[in-house]
Amino acid sequence: MDYRETQMSERQALDMLVKERLKRWPQRPPGLQMPRRGRHVWLRGRPGDDPAACHPFLKLPGCSRLRTLPDGLWLNFGGTIADPYVDIFVIEACSTLQNLLDKRSRFAPSTQSRLAVCPVPWLLAPAMPGDTTARWQAIGLLLRPPTLPAVFPVREIRVLYGLKQKHYDGFARHQLPHGHELFAPMEALTAEDGDKNPELQALLRRTSPVSSFLRTP
């Protein structure tokens, strides 16, 4: 195995480890205990327990091929039946700086709208292990069992990028995050029970919109 194949194998192993750890995270991102505006129903879209099953993905309107499949994707369903939306929390593990630049470009501020697509099998599956309530019922925005994928406009997006330590240190010293971005060392994502890390929970707590207000009514 040459150097290039070794590097590819290491990246694939890291990607698999991150996804295995994120499968243990709860339906609502850890640390988000502060109330958000309006109703909220958090569900983890990615990674799923069954890698062969269909899972939610992101796309641009009218685009049928180019899809964004984040390493981690949590959806907070809100609004009403007549005017539904989702707020999303994304996790991307970036093993190289080029990978970071590519993934940052996908979530960069844009004048284009973004859509979250929930496949039918995912919507019909139980929302929680051991619970017979289907996801479409838990969401509370669909009148009947879906026969077509449910498409929701994305209202708000926050992204957590996991970086190797040397990349994280360099970025923290010399770069400026966008308002929707958070950064953490990769070890925070690959750690056993990383979702219980108080520092990580405090970081994710900043993604709540109410954290931007002095006080909420």
C-alpha cells in the first residue's frame, strides 16, 4: 500500500469512527437545553442506525443530483402545517484543509434557499428505538402517512467543523469563523461519550437563537 492509499485509508477510518460516535448522540444536539422560539421537535437525521437505509439530505431547489450528505445532521421541525420549516444543526469532520474549504463552501452564506428532504422510509420509521410513534407523527407537520418525500425549507443553519489538532490550532490563530460556524478538535467528536463533554455542550449551547438576546420575553 503506497502513501496515497494509506492516507485514504486513514481518512476513511476516521470518517467511520466519527459517524459511529455520532450515532450515540441523542435526538437533540447535546447542550441545547435553552428554550428556542416557537415549537420544536428535534430528530437526528444522520448518521442513522442502519447505514443501508434512506436518511435526510440537503439540496438546492430544482437540483435533483447534487446533494449534501453531512456526517451529522439534526433537524428541528417547526412552524405550522401551512408554513413548515426546519432549523438544522450539521457536523462535518474535516481530515484535511482542502476538505474543510470544500465543506465550508457548501454552507457559506448565499442568496439561494436550501431544502431539507426527508425520504419516505425515514419518515415512516419509529422516531425512537422501542417507540412505535413514527417520525412523521412526531414531527407534527404532516396530516397523513407520507407517500412522497417531505421537503422543508431551511430557516436556520449552524455547522460544527471537527478539525485535526494542528489544523484547529492554525485556524483558531489565523482565521475568522462565519456567524453560523463552530469549530472543535476532532478528538471532541471521536471521544467516547463525547456528547457528555461539558465544554462541547457549552459550545453547542451557543447555537440557540435565544443566546443572541439579553433576555427573552
